[in-house]
Amino acid sequence: MTMPRLIPEQNEVLEMLKRTGAFREGHFVYPSGQHTPHYFQMPLAFRYYDTARVLAVALSRKLRLEKDVSSALPKVSIISPSPGGIPVAFAVREALNAEQIYWAEREDGKRMFRQYVQTGDVHPCVIVDDISRTGVALQETVELVQQLGARVIGAAVIVRFRGAPSRLEVAGGDSVPVLSLVDFDAKWYDTGAACTECKQGVPEEHVRF
Ligand SMILES: [Zn+2]
């Protein structure tokens, strides 16, 4: 068995995602009517414990290189913007040996934490997610964390679409980098009329979200 490199290269991560079905290429149509030649379904990669561990260890190594993060450990909270990021948050927590983990959920369309989450110790926070397509989820989570009176000291995702911000604005006019294993050039077409795959007659797959 070959040991994985500590931080795999972007193409190795994409290969891993492809192998597990989390990254698919073809011709996909979203419920919104948008067309795209690629599709990420990240939980498919986290089905495999070994893959999950390699990805999380890689992310945690990038986070440890951030002085604000490494100097605060282990009194750090790993935060997921949604339940979808919980497997990543647990695996990163394990690799960093951070003390806390929690996650936001949507209630009536609004992102929020469970009630009373601020009644324990509130540690500085690192926000992690499987994928950042627009950056909205990460930035909304920054606001939530800061409402608890906590500091955001880092952020990391497995895949970041290049259109999503590479830094998050935090309190005090400061910002933190969004670390990622893959920076991906996402292609979107608002309608089939603009879609290259439609013109080439590539069979469509309809995806749920
Ligand atoms: Zn199309």
C-alpha cells in the first residue's frame, strides 16, 4: 500500500472524487433549468471512510499552516454551514483534535444554530464545508458565528468554485482565506439554448439539486 502524500495535488483529489462518483462529467440539467457539463455530489466521496480521512487530513494540514488556527488549538470549534458538511466537520475535527463541533441548519429558509448553542464555552471558529459554489453559505455562517460572540479564525472546503470568494470578510474589517484542495472552473449555462453539450447532442441527466 502506498502512503498518500500529506497534501495531495488538485488532480489527485479530483481523481479521488471521480473514482467515488462525487465528481461526474457529462451533461446535467438542474431543476432551475441551468445546464452544466460537470456535477459534484460530495457525500459520495464521504461514503468511503478511507477517502474521507485522506481529504480531511489534507484539509487539516492546510489549516494547521495558518498561524491563527494552529495557535488556538485545541480550543477551537469546527463549524459546518449545513448538515451536508457534518461529515467533513467531524473528520477535520478529528485530524485537528479540536474540542468542539457544531453546525447550522435551515429553519423557515433562514440559516441558524440550535438554540442554546452559546451557553457552553464559545471557542474561536473554523468553518468547513465539502464544497463552496458561491460562498454564500460560508459568509452567512461567519455572520452567525459572530452573533454568538465568537471569532472566525479560518475556513476550508474540499472544492471551491473559482467564482466563489477566496476570502471571507470577518469582524474588524479583517478577512480569512478560504483554503481548498481543489479550485474548480465551473461552467454554467442558464438555458439549454446556450449549452455546448446540448449543441453536441450529449444525452442529458436531470439532477435533483
Ligand atoms: Zn445542455
